[in-house]
Amino acid sequence: MSLRINDIAPDFTAETTHGTIHFHDWIDGHWVVLFSHPKDFTPVCTTELGAVAGLEKEFAKRGAKVIGLSVD
């Protein structure tokens, strides 16, 4: 399965750094940037995740939420 911009992502439950979420409930009417990486703790993944985490407040100012997923 692949997702494209403006597709409706399937609902899922996940343990996150902010606690358990139910994706569709967590969205709560916001725009969401959902991105994934194929592996944890590689230099590129760590850099990208850190950069996006640092911009979380900027996304929030614009009414958007960000969530990053890893297959690991």
C-alpha cells in the first residue's frame, strides 16, 4: 500500500513519545504531515527527525500536526 498527498491514511494506534494515539482521533480536524523512514538511528533519519521535531511549534502555528513513523 502506498499513500499520496491528499490520500486518507488508514487509522492506526501507536505508542508515541507523547503517549498512545489513535491516528484519526489524534488528527482532530488538523492538517497532518505524516512521514516515514525505513530504519531508526541512521544519520539521515536522525537528522531529518530532529529537524522536523525542531519545527513542531511552527507547524502548530499553522494548524498542522507532524508525525514521523519508522518501520523499526
